[in-house]
Amino acid sequence: MILVRRILVLALCLSLAGVSLLPSLMELRIIKETSISGGPSGGMTPEELALLSEIDVDNAWAHMEYLGSLGEKAAGSPLELSAQQYVYDEMTSMDLDGLEMEPFPTSSWSQNGTTMSITSPVVEDIPAATYGGCYSIWGTEDGVPYYFGNSNGGKTLVAQVVDVGRGTLVELDAIGDLNGAIALVQRDDFVIPYPTVAIEEIALHGASAAVFYGYYQQYPVADGIKQDSVGGSLPSFSISRDSAQRIMDLMVSDPVTLQIDGSVDLHSVEYGQSANVVGYLNGSVHPDEYIVFSAHVDTWWFGTNDDCSGVAAVIEFARLFSEARANGTYVNERTLVFCSFAAEESGGPSDWYGWIVGSYEFVIAHPEIADGLVLHLNADMIGSEKTQGIYWLENSWEINDFVKKAISDSSVDATWCYPMYSYTDSWSFTAIAGGSSIWAAYVEDSEAYYHTQLDDISQSSLESMIDMLDLLGLMAIRSDLALVLPIDFLPTVNWLSTNFKSQAPSVPSEAELFDRANTALRDLKDEVIAVNIYANDLRDAYDDAETDEERALIAAEAAILNDALTDARRVINRWSIGQGGSMGSWDTFVRTAQHVHDYIGLEDAIGDLSSGSTNNALAALQSIYTMDWAPLCSLETYELVMSWMINDEMYWADDFDQQQAYLNVYWIYLGLQNETLTNSEAQLILENMRDDLLIPWLQEDLLTLEWAWTEASGILASVQS
């Protein structure tokens, strides 16, 4: 592949020099098409092809292989720091204009080994792992020792296993007191969206530890040991479906006893620390405008694909652009920033919203980059073996056409979606920084083994890495050299309009505020259409200009427009987005959506109660967010988990009030069910909840949207006056 790239560069250079005997551009495209780089060059220019042909995929692969070989690089751990030191050292040798190791506080843990074995009726070892952030059998928590064992001074747990199904309240109540048993739990996130709920319910029923197996039903990797960040009151471990089946087979005829040994030291944010590595290549024309490459260095298990592959890409892009500038073959007009983020998988001040920590800390520490952000390119899981499906990109709305064209021109077999969800570093750049972001990944195959011990070099693909390096590199070049930034708010406005206009009829009491916000949105759409015409006029005028003086004047106009586009984008993206929904979904939606959704359920329940239809009222209450999982656990577990979800300091979701508030209606549901609440009592409580909580929340949302859309309209209008 490297040879093909070198041939391309030589041929292009000679062709541009006028040597007619060399292959034509069409023939060069054929050369690329027959390589493993992912298809023909499509609409790429010779200059773009020339720079992309200098990507050293072998170099990127070597970085990925080494970082994966380090093992589990948990947030705040010595191995995470060791991996970041490697990234820093690699970038030190490059001709960058700046390189920083930027520390920040993080919660962390040190896993000191986990062993699990069947001791009866047979003796067999069971491969196992401690869930990230969970207690093991013994260790320390902020320096204070803890012990959950029943032998060896509390450092070993020996107990009988009880199969508790998915760990729901109904299943556990049927079993009764677990009496110190080890609970074997099928992790099915379609049933209980987060294992923490099952852990707390199992603890209430007297278990000594929880052993999970499985993951979402459609990803049945029998030998994969899935690991995530999960908190809770009990020691919690993960084993494979194969191991769980072996235990269950033995339990058919005899009780099964497990012995678990393991130690984990836990550290809160007051005691732990991670660090981001950030390199800079200053822009020659627009140094205060930024294109950010990023990936996260922390991993579960080896994490070769998730996300050593992305970090390898960041290192390679830093080499590519710095060497091209040093050689004079490419000069970046905007500042390029190369980030290896720590603590993406976990590490926040709480287990509940404790991920994407490094990227959040970065955008908060660098408001100048948030203000001048052109594009964020997040490479997360780009090296997986491709055996089916297509590559997957998520992006913020305003760059839909830009992403679509890059996919088409590079001929990479990819699709994209929007809006941006909150489980990758892209959220920090779209929702918190208010910028444009792309998350590039490969979903269909890699979902089966990411966060398992199977995510190693054997699952990696040179072809996938080449494809995604080409695609990300192309988007970086185009956004760097763009006269007018590739920002088009029309997809944003259309998404907002489609989702917002259907909400107003559901809450007639707030019709006036909905109308005002809708008017602001229509005005914004008018300004967006006008500014798009203006942007195209500037591009055409620049292409038609005959002198440097003319081009300079047009470029100065474009710079003013670009400032307006980024100013408007920060307002629109930050203040239009809401985040929440079901526990395990982390949905992104128009800011009012969750409260309107819950209002409908509440109103239906109130109406049913007033007409004496208790069963219909119970069904209506179940439609309210959090009630998708509440009936699976006890009220005690529910209220404990809700105390983590309803938090005024939600870390990265609180900066612009994006985390939408939840209603606690489970106790009312149970009161109606067990007849400790009458219909009239429940109706009064729900009416007060509607009037005192939900309506004020919704009014605040609507006023925020009206302000934001009016503000953005004014910004866009001012640049055309």
C-alpha cells in the first residue's frame, strides 16, 4: 500500500510539472481503486490525493499495536499515563509549534488482579474481570480499607451461586433472601438498561457479590467478557456467556460454589489524576481558527480498536501535517490541534455521568478553541475488521452536506447520522463547545467485541484504518482550506422544526410560548437561507476573481462571515439540545422534548384517574421516562438510582442545562397499585407535579429556545447588512 501511495505522489508531481507520458488523473484514480484504500478517488483534487498518499498506514498500525499491547489503560491508572507518555514522546520528535501534557482531576482505580474458580462440584478456573469502578473482594477506597470476603481475613469470598436471571425485582422476590450467595446475572441492557440497578436490587436481597454475563441480546459473543464502568454497593464481576453456561449446566444437578479473589483500590476525583496530550500546528492564515483531531487513550482490556486505533490516527495525522509543512508540500491555513484524550470511558466525579471526561476538561480549559472551532474529527474505533455492514459516522447537523460529499468523493462505504449522541468525545465539542463534530467509527462488527478481551490486534484491519484515515484526512484538508466554513444551518433548522412543531398541540396551556419560539425558528430559517446564498456568492466571486487584490477583499468578507457562522453555531448547538430520555439511551433531542413527552403521560394519567380508570392511569404513568425500568426494581433501589440521575451538578450535561429533569412518579404508581393511595389523592399529587415542576421546566425551555433562535438570527442578519 505504501508503494502505491509513493507511486501516486511521484506521478502527480510529474503530471503537474507537465510530463505527459505519465498516467493521467483518471488512470491514477484506477491505481487507487485497485489498491486496498477503499475505492476510487472520486471527486478528490490532485492536491488532496497527493497529501493523502503520504499517510503512512504502517506507522499508524505500529502505534495501534503498541498501545494495545499495554493492556487495560483505565482512567487515572499508571498504564493510562504510560500510554499518554508514549503519545507525548512520539509527538516530541515532530516539528510541532506546541506540545502540552495537561493534567486534570479524575476518579480512578487500580485493579490488582481477579481470580475466580469453581470449587464444587468440580474444580475449574473461570476467566473473570472486575467491573470498572466497582468494589472487588477487598481493597481501599480513598485509602480506607474495605473487605467483602468471608475467609482469608476478608480477602477471599467463597459462596454458593444462585442464578437470579436478569436481576429484576420479580425474579429476586421469587427466590427470596439470597443469604450471602453470589448472584449470577444475565446482563441484558434491553431489560435493565444499566447494571447498577441490578446490583443495588441484588444487594437488597442479601447477595454477597454479583457476577454478570452477556450484553445486549443482538451481540451474543459467547466467549467475550464485557467490561464497562459500573458502580454499586457490591463487588461486581464479569464473565463470558460460555462460562455462565458452564456454571448453569453444573447447577442442574448440584449446587455450585465459587471462590473469588481480587483487589481494587478506588480513588475519587480528589485523589486521582489523568492528563490529555495536546499538540499544535499553528495556522498560517487563520491561527485563531482550529481543526481538532482527537481520540481517547484509556481502554477496557487491550482496547486495540477502542480506541488505540484512534490514538494511532491522531499521532499519524500529527506526523503527516507537520512533515508536509516542513517539506513545503502543504501549509495549513488554520491551526491543527492533535489531542489524545484521557478518561473517555469513565473517570468523572460520579459513576452516572462520568465519561468523556478528558474532552470535557479540554474544551472547558480552552475557550479560545471552543470559540474558534472549525471542525472536530473524533476517531473512535476506526480499526476494526470489516466483515459486514458499513462504516458509521455521527455528526452535528450543520455539516451534513460536507460529510456526505467527503464520503462520496473518497468512495468509502460509509453512512452518517445526526444528531450527535452523548457517549463519545464528540458531545463535548458539539454540545459544550458548541461546534461542529464528527465521530468516525465502525459499528456493525465492532459492537460485538468492544469492551471485551477480544478487542485486540487480531480483530483489527489495515483496510479499515486506511479508509478512515483517508476520509478524516480529506475532511481536515477541506475544512482547513475552505474560503467559507462548511456550515449550513438548514439541516439543523429542519431537524428542530420537524421535532418542535409536533409538540405544541400536546401542551395547549403553553401555546403562546410555543408560537413565539416557532416564530423565532421561522425567522432563523429565513436568515439561514439568505446567508447560504451569500456564502455561495462569495465562493463564486472568489473563483471568478482575476487579481490577488480582488481575492483578498473577498477573503476578508468571508472571514467576517465565518465569525458569524461560528458565533451563531455556538448559540444554536448549545441551547437547542436536550439530553436524557430512557436510562440507557442517552438521547439527544430538542430541548423541550423530554418535558413534553412526560407532560403527555402525566395528563393522560390525571384524566384516567378523574374518570376512575386506575389501570389506564398505571399504563399512562409507565410511559413517563424512568418508568421504563422502575417496575423492574424496588422503590428503595429506584430512589437511590434516581438520586444519581437527578443531580443539579451533572458534570458535562449541566453547563447549558442540557440534561433534562426527570419526574419521580414510581412511588405514586406503587401507591395506586397497592391501594395505599386513592385515585383522588394520586390525581392531586400529579396535578401539583404538573403545575409546580413540569410546566415551569417547560416554560424555561421555551423561553430559552426563543432567545437562542432570536439571537442566532440576529448574528446571521448582521453579517449581511
